[in-house]
Amino acid sequence: MTRIDAVIQHVHAGIAAGTWPPGARIWSIRTAAAELGMSKNTVAEAYDRMVAMGQLEARMGSGYYVPTQAKREPLPKAISVAQAVDAVSLLREQLVRRYEVRVGEGRPPRAWVGRPDFKPLADPGRHPEDNEAHDYGNPWGFDKLREYLAQSLIERGIEATPGQILTTMGANHALDLIARQLLEPGDTVLVDSPGYYPLFAKLHLGGIRIVGVRRLVNGPDIDELNTKAARYKPKLFFTQSLAHNPTGSSLSLPIGHRVLQAAARHGFDIVEDDPLADILPANAPRLAALDQLERVIYVGTFSKTLSAGLRVGYLAANPARASALCDLKMLTVVSSGDLAERMLFGFIASGQYLKHLRRLRTRVSQTTAQALQAVRGLGLEVFCEPSGCFYLWVYLRPGDDESRLVEEASARNIFIAPGRLFIPERVNDRPAMRLNIAYATHPKFIDFMRERSAGKA
């Protein structure tokens, strides 16, 4: 703990104990320095930080005071079943993080990322007095990052130039740009079923009709894809080929070829989301590599493998489509944050990202094996054995009710992601849940599931 942290902790303790009630004037900087044996500069810095966080009020010529506004009540841990199966509520829970045991979480634990040392990369072409933090940045994205991404795509078999790559504020921003540019209210799209629930909510918001295509262990059900494409005449098919969320399955090469044949036959284009690409084999089957970005728009992100807080993602498309998407990006958000992209590239260029990915791959592999063993030990069936994925798609016992499971888990401070949320039609032929491998072995979750099973026996 730093000396500044010690001052802050002491003031918080005094407020909590009632020594300084709401509205009270706390020690002056001089008095606090003498009482705590700190320098006045240390106390001043601590007070400034507390003022910046709204924990103290500074009154010119008078001193520092405890805020008078009422303390916020903590957010309730329990949520209704109706909310739990709603896309916005599930997304909110993943952001607000109220539950202790988070088996429904979409991201890896913070501990898996560590403490990345992000520093903006200096641009030798800039004047020393220029400040990149003050600029919007190139709407296409930071050039050096796009050059790195182009090389990464080439390693994955996707021949893309930097001019075909547009940075975004995460994959969801990329998906939003694509939907806005290529779709109109009333249009129909195909999606994986089960699939990525935030995408469903986004498309519904735009008045787009969503038709699910059953996901199998080796990719989309080709017969169903062709049947529904012929019937509904979709404009786009949104899919995740590898380390699929939520099933953990990955596309096989023969199925990939047949997906592209279906697209050509029925006249739809494809949006391929690849959020875990950096920990997956470069030569794994990708539709963008088979198609070379003619019909496919490829979406990537650093949110799953490094930091969601940076909000850095990207898309790659044919030149005309990439240019149109860049124009839309300028009209809607101007740019995607030059400083964040420079910080990310600095981390990559330092070699830290490569070391991080090596650790993450090992961790995912080991944790997946442990999670599979734990879930099967509960007598539950897993859709498939994933590779390089954070998720298990786990079937519940016949007759089990997802809503009741969510409700009972919530009462035990356990966050569950129910299966029907990932089904476009919200009708799940087999009750299921998506488990995050990092939390699937948590003793409280295991005990909870065992008790439920014993109660049904």
C-alpha cells in the first residue's frame, strides 16, 4: 500500500465510523499531515483523488468535507427470472458483476489477463509538441496497428491489405456498423442457433428479421442453411466459425466450402466473427480465407484475449465495402480512439502480447480439461469438447426448467446463462446453459448442481 493509499484508507475509516458524518469538515491538510506523519504533498494528493472520485468535496478557502448526499444502496443481487432470460439483463449482469459465482460470464477472469503494461507508442513522424491523446486519429485506425493486423490475417490465409482493415471499438461496434450499412428494417438475416445473443438484440433493435440455423459440432447444418436461405432470401448470414460462442464447436473444412456454395447459390453474404483468433491455430478453417473477402466480412477483437476495457476491434472486407464502412464510422463515432490503439500496439510491439497469448493458450487448455471432468462428474452432457474456447454448452436433465435453474442459482449468489437466451426463437428443444470454463469447477456451483440433482432423484 502506498502512503497516499494509507491516507485515503484512514479517511474512509473515519467516515465509516461516524467520526466525520455527512457534511462534516475533515482534517485540514496540515493537521492530517501532522496526525498521520505524512508530508503535506502526500495528503494533498490523497484528498485530490478522493475529490475526483466524489468521496470528498473541496470548498475553496474552507477545506474538505464529507459529501452530504445519501449513500447509494448496493445493487440487489437477485434478479427476476424474466430479467435473467432477457438479453439486455444478461449483458448488464456481465458488466455490473453482482454475483459471486459467475459460471454464466462471457469473458475470462481478470486474473487471466494479469496487469498489462499499456503505454502509447510514440510516433517518430509526429512533432515533439504534438499530443496524440488530444487527436481523434485516423478514422481507418492507427496505421501501425492495421499493418500488424494485415500481417496477422495473411498468417491466417486471408490476403488483406491495411487498406481493407478498419479498426472499431470492439467486435460489437463492427457488427453494428455492418448491420447499419448493409441492412434495412424488414430485411432477413440468418444466424447461428444457438448463437451470440448480443447480436440478436442488436438486430431486433434495427427491425431485422432473424432466422436461426442449427449449429452442429462441425459448423452450421448445411441442409437447414440451404432450406432457410431458399425460403427467406436473407441478405446476410452471421456466424462464428471457430471456438463458437456458446457451443465451443469449430467449422470443418468441408462444411466451410459448402457454406460458401450456399451463399453463392442463394445470393447472401457472410459476416464471420473470430474473437478468439489469437489463441487459435492460424491454419484453422476460416470462411474469410476460403473466400478471400469477396462475400465474407471478417470481424476480430482484442476484448476476449486481452482487454475489453481498451475497446479495440476490427473488421476486414473488400476495398469498396471497407471504404463505405469507414465513411459510416466517421458519420457515427468519428474515430475509434487513437490513444487506445497506440497503447495496444505498444503492448504488441514490446513482445508482451505474444507472451500473454502463450500463457492464455495453456491456461485455456488446462482449464477446459478440468471443466469437462467436473461437468461430466455431475452426470451432465456436453455438446462437444471445445478447443481454444471459454465455453461449454451443457444440456440439463430431461424435464429440467431453465428459468427455475436461474432462479434457484440466483438465490445462492450464482450467475447462470440460460440456454434459450442463445436461441433466436427463444424456444430450446433441449434445456441447456452456457458455462464459462474458468468458473465451472467452483465448489459452490458444483455443490449447488449436486443438491439439485439429489433433490430430483
